[in-house]
Amino acid sequence: MPHTPAAPAASATSAPPDAAARKAMLWIVFAGFFMQALDTTILNTALPAMAHSLGEKPLDLKPVVVAYTLTMALLTPASGWLADRFGTRRVYFCAILIFVLGSVFCASAQTLNQLIVARVLQGVGGSMLLPIGRLAVLRNVPGEQYIAALAFVSVAGQVGPIFGPVLGGWLVQSASWHWIFLINVPVGLVGLFAVRRYLPEGETGAAPPFDWIGCGLLSLCMVTFSLALERGTVDAWSTLLLGVSVASALLYLPHARRHRTPLFRLALFREPNFSVGLAGNLISRIGSGAVPFLLPLLFQLQLGYSPFHSGLMLLPVAIAGAISKRWIVPLVNRFGYDTFLTVNTVIVGASMASFAAMSPGWPLAASIFQLAVFGAANSMQFAAMNSVTLMGLSREDAGSGNSLFSMVQMLAIGLGVTIGGGLVSVFSAEFGAAAPAYRLAFLTVGIITLMSALVFRRLDAERLNPGSVKRAA
């Protein structure tokens, strides 16, 4: 199973930091969270400008987004093992350094392939910022202060999506798209200094063996599956890639049965709500991954908005999502997880499909209402899906289940971008125009999301504890 970091032994390197150093450490982790959250949202509004600069079509930049999310999905399970093997401070320092170098290479890219490779490098660093930062908080903050500390650094995950699209649009419009990556450099350099100064080293060398074979099999499964979808056609190559994906997944099963500490224990799937939640998450998040990619393209390429205006139009999504988080607990306590997820999934899917109505002359107030409804429902959907998937796992399986869940989340975002962009390409070729293609793409991803409501109907309501949503939301 993915390595669950051991409690640090008492030593000079693991002594609890004082209050000032602890506060500085929280700001370091906050900055890392913010860079990662910002980078996942700042890019989308810049895609048309990037495509024009590189001489590509905007939809051909799908791999730029997918390469980052897929790399994060592949490497996240190894983060805990790396921290125990080489030390929390050393790994977090390397994560920021790699992320900054990747950002510089992204800004320096002259071709699409160069940009994709640079995004992979950036994803290597980004994959460790969130889990290692959370681990640093867990190991160095007293138990009675842990919830408040985690709540503080989690704010970065809410602030990033609010500022990301607007900042990205403003930078593209006032300077150039290169600055959406270069903005990470000064933040990263300050972070590197602060990590060396304030972040405790942590224990090293105590990590048990890592399941590299299992990680390789599942990585091969995800990469080949994503490449098969990226081709967008049914031919010999896509069939071969799908075959390799299925074969690698099947090979993992006997490997996990034989290995003493497999990447993911098969016993995870004995918890029925974990299996249902994982499947529902994968299907539901495909639409949630496609919409942030498609909306800026719709705004700029079809409605004629500037990059900055396009970023402003995404503000209702982020703001409504942040506000609605406080609604999730009373709603789930009143209606239960199964009913809430079924109804809320329908709202999310219907709001996605409603974006098909956006066209030149569409009322601004209507657009803001649609975007706000989607943002609120989608935010509550994530909180409820997170809770329902993980709450039933035993203490032994919690770390493994959380790692697998994180992989599925990142994979679904990449699949959403691939499927959403592929639908626009297919429908554009079919109808010879992009306007109906975007409408049909939004309708399709909305229907895909609606299908996940059927999955959530299979939840075992008797095994769910509504009060647990407070911990995951």
C-alpha cells in the first residue's frame, strides 16, 4: 500500500518548532498550496493566446493541461515514501525548485512539444507540494492546533481558483502568456529560502520498501488510457493502447495479492461505499474537468470576450463555490448522503448542459446565474463525494484509499479535458462550425455527469454517518 509516514522519533531534527517558526512554516505550506491551486486555474484563460503564439489551434493544447494533471496523478502516491526516505524539508525544497524550473521552461517554450515536456516537469514538483505540505503540518503542529492549522493552509486552495482565471486573463492581456508561468518564480524563490530557514528537517531513512512495480503498472494503465482517448479515433493504435491499459490493470491484481505492501490493497474494495464513491467520482469529475477548459474557449473564441473579461466571467464559479461550502453539513444531515448526492449531481449536470445556451446576445445576468449555480453545486459535490468515498475505510486502509482517491481525482480532470476538447473537435468536423460543437459538447458532458447520479444511488445509506462530512468538507 502507499507508504503511510511513520511518526517521527525524537531527535534534534524533529524537535517541535517554536510558535514563530511554526507560523512561518504554515505560511510556507500556504504558499505551496497557493502555487499549485493557482497553476491549475490560471492556464485556461491563456490557452487561446498561447495557441496563437505557438502556431497551434486552441484545442490542440489539451495535452498541456493533461500532461500536468496526469503527472501529478502518477507521482502523488510516492510522496509520503520520499518524505520518510529523504526528509520532509529536503523533499519540499526539491518540489518547489522543480516546480519553479518547470515554470521557467514553460515560459521559454517555443513549440507545443517543448511546452508539454516543461509541464511534465512542473507536474513533478506540483505533485509533492500538497501532500508533503500537509505532512509537514501533521508532524510539526500539536494535535489541539492541527485542525486550525490545516484550515488556514486550505484557504489557499480556495483563493487560488478565485484569482487564477482573472490573473491569467489580465497577464495575457497586459503583458504576455509567458507571465502566467514566470509569476511562480519570485514566489518560489522566497519559498526556497523560507524552507531552508523555517521548515524542520524530519527523520530520514526510515521508509519501508515502496511498491515500484505496482506503481509502474498503474501508471502504464493511466498513461495508455489517456493516450488512447487523446487520439480521438478508433484505429489500430488506439485499440493497442486500450489493450495495454486493460492488461496492465489486470496484471496489478495478482501482483497486489502477492506483494507484502502493495501500492493499493485490494481489500480497499471490500468497503462498498468506497467502490461506489470512486466510480461516481471518476464519472462526475469528467464533466467538472471539462468545463473549466471549455468555458474560456467559448468566451474568447465564440463570444468575443477578451482574456481578462473571460477571467472575470469565471469569478461567480469560484465565489459561489467558496460560499456554498457552509451549506453542505446541514443539507447532508437533513437529507442524507444518498439523496443529497443524487439530487445535487442532477443540478451539476443540468447546469453544465445549460452552458449550451450561451451565445452572442445571451443576457449577462443569465450567464452569471448559470455560472454561480454550477460553482455552488460543484463545490458541494466535491465535499460530499470526498466524504462518502473515504469515511468507511479502516484506519489500516485510510492512507492507501486516500492516495488512490487522489490519483482518480487527477486522472478524471485530465480525462475531462481530453473528452471535452475531443467532443468539440468531433462535432466541429461533423457540422463544419464551432458554435454548435460547443453547445453539443456542454450537453454531452452534462449528460455524462448526470449518469453519475445513477452510481450514487447504489450507496449503502446504512453505512454512512452524515456528521462525518464536517471532516472532509
